[in-house]
Amino acid sequence: MWPEWNALDWMTAAAAFLLVLAIWFAALLVWSLRRRSREQKLQRRLGLTSPGEATRELRLWCDGREAATTVPSGPRRPPLMQRLDRLREEAGWEASAQKIIVMVLAAAGAAFVFLWSFTGDILVSLAGAVLLVGVVRAYMLYRVSKRQALFEQQLVDGLDLAARSLRAGHPLLAAFNVIAEEIAPPAGTVFAKICQQQALGVSLQDALRRTADSATSSDLKLLATSVDIQLRSGGNLADMMEHLASVIRARMQLHRHARVLTAQTQLSKRLLLAMPIVLFLTLSILNPDYMKPLYTTDLGRGLLIAGAMGLLLGAWIMKRLIVLKY
């Protein structure tokens, strides 16, 4: 039987844990500040940012004429509800963000009451409710990633279709209408929204810029900037569409190559995260009496919570280690 801890032992353990956590967060903060300082210094040397300015100007020379456009250099982070609504839209859910939040909280409350009625343990009930919220979040992010990958593929086809339409003599708005009619959602829906905004009196450039700002796709933002510059400079839109499609194809190919290179790290991450859970479940089935102190004692519950927090922290660290920026 495990020894029972008194209040002094719990306070000592909590203080040691908080001290280690504070040291870790301090080291992480110093590292992030140094990295941000180096990035800002490099951007200033390259002339990408200016002190005290929140925007930067892009210049392009075409046929002896200069075209310039101003883009934000450091956009502010949108509010929480706006980010949730953007995620909901990217996931393809029709319900509003407020309705989804209410439904998830109601489901989490029902799970808490159900587990409390069967186990009588508040920690287990809270863990079940939090797990349910985490499953919903993971499913939403999974849908967002799948739809973003589909949007990238559809955008390449749509740009090729727009280039052929422009070479046939159609204006840019007609090319976007062709994409909205011929390409399935989500790309068709995005371009249909652009055409609807233009029909309501918004200029095509502003409609494209607003749609790109409200989306998470970097390819759509690149398209909006390219179209803005081309319309200002009077370049060939059909050639621009074809070149942009080739750039997106090359980036997608690079992304697939990066996924192959990080496949071993992904597998290692999944194995390391699954091993403690599988071992815990196996021991609970083979020898329940041996694992019983983890449920019946305060020290055991504390160890379970610390183990769950360690798994989440390890998953976050390993996820950050395999992120490639290109």
C-alpha cells in the first residue's frame, strides 16, 4: 500500500514542480525573445520592416513602369470568437460558432454527470469532460487540414481554368465565375463569394483581398497580392495565373517530400505517446489490484494528472520539433 502524504509533503512537491516549471518557461521565454530579436534584425537589414510602421510597400517594375502596393507587416491577432468562426468555416460546418460552443459544452456537461453518477470521482469526471472537448477539437482540426489540402489541389485546377478563360478573351470576373461554377467546394464556394461581393458593389480587388484575409490559405493570399499587382501594372493575367499554378504545384511537391523526410519522426512520436497509455491499460486489465492505488489515493490521482500533463507537454514539444518552415 502506498504511503499517505500530509499537507507539508503535498506543499513541498507542488513547490518543487512549480519551480521546475517556472525555470522551463523562463528558458523558453528567453529563447523565443532571442529568436524574435534575430528575426527582426534580419528583416530590418533586408529592408522588410521599418521602425514604428505597421505596413510595408511592395514594388514591381513592368514595361518600364513601377507598380506599388502596401501590405501589413504585422497583423494583429483576431479575437477568439473570430478565430473560432474562421475554424468553423474552414472545417465546413454550417452551424454558427456560438451554437457549436454551446453544443460542445452541453456534451461535456452530460459526460461529466454520466461519469460522476457511475464513478463518484470528480477527477475522473473532469478528465472525461476535458477528453470529450479535446476529441471535438482534434476532429475539427482534422477536417480543417483535409479541406485545406483539397482546396490547394482545387486552386491549382482553378488557376489553370482561369488562365484558359482569360486567353479566350474573358475578363477576370468571368474567369472567377467559371471557377465558381466548374470547381466543387470548398474552392468553388470561395470564388462564388468573391463574385457575390463584386455584384454587391465591392471592387474585385477588394473582394479578393477580403476573402484572402478571412481565409487561412497562404496560396489564396498570394493570389490576391499577385492579382492586385498585375491589375495595377497592367501585366498579362493569364501568364500570371499559369506561373502561380506552377509555384503552388512545386510547393505541394516540396511539402510531400518534407512529409516523407519527417515520417520516421512522426512514427516515433506516435509510438512514444502510445506506449504509456497501452502499458497503463494492460496493467489495469492484467493486475487491477496493483493499479488500484492510482484511483483510490490522493497520491495516485496526482500521479495520473501529472502523467497526463507530461504526455500533453511531450506531444506539443515533439509537434513543434517536426514543423518545417519553407
